[in-house]
Amino acid sequence: MKVDGHCYCGKITFEAEADPASVVVCHCTDCQELTGTTYRTVVTARNLAILSGTPKVWLKQADSGRTRAYAFCPDCGSPIYSGPPEGSLESVSLRIGTLRQRRELPPARQIWCRSALSWAMDLNGIAKHDKQ
Ligand SMILES: [Zn+2]
Ligand SMILES: [Zn+2]
């Protein structure tokens, strides 16, 4: 499905072709620290086109030795995608929080559950308010 999105400040805009069956919630500790929150939700996408702005790319080497590029807005810090270190945008992992279509992209599975924050696995019992 065609998706489009933007970083929080709006300088970076993009579009891509996402696979709606590939949405994953990742509970790994890298995702917790890189997002600054409890877990990351991503979708696999093809042919990412950056329409405006230039993301800052940070290269991370995994324990496996594999390097991955993490791209984020240099101004507001929104994470946009991760992809291969050489910079190809043919196959990337998009962060669904920046996608306009995120409500139509429910996750199919959760990974790295062994490092999940136990309370983040079930928010149903926590008091709910429509606004702040
Ligand atoms: Zn921004
Ligand atoms: Zn992760």
C-alpha cells in the first residue's frame, strides 16, 4: 500500500510502498533506547522517496557485526527509517508513527518479547482519559 508521512517538524516528507502484513512491534532494548520509549512499531517498505529535507543518518554496528543505517530528522529528531548502510532506499523499515496511514497498519507480531517492559505488554488495566 502507498504510504506517506513526515517528521514532527515537517521538514522531512516522504512516500513509499509499504507491506501492511509486515508490521512488527519490537521490544528489543535498542528500540527502547533509540525511540526513547517502550517499543518501536515498524513496517517494511519499498522504494522510499524522500520528497523534502535531508535526514541525518547514523550507522549502528550490531553485535553480529552487521551495520545498519538509522535515519532521523536533524531538527526535531523524529526517527524516519532504517536501511542498509550504503544508503539504498529500495528496502527499508519505516517507523509507523510518522506515517499518515498508521491507523490502518496494525501489527501482526511482536518480537524480542524477552526484553519487553512487562507493564507495556498490557495497557488495558491502566486508567484511560480521552485527553490529557
Ligand atoms: Zn523534523
Ligand atoms: Zn528492536
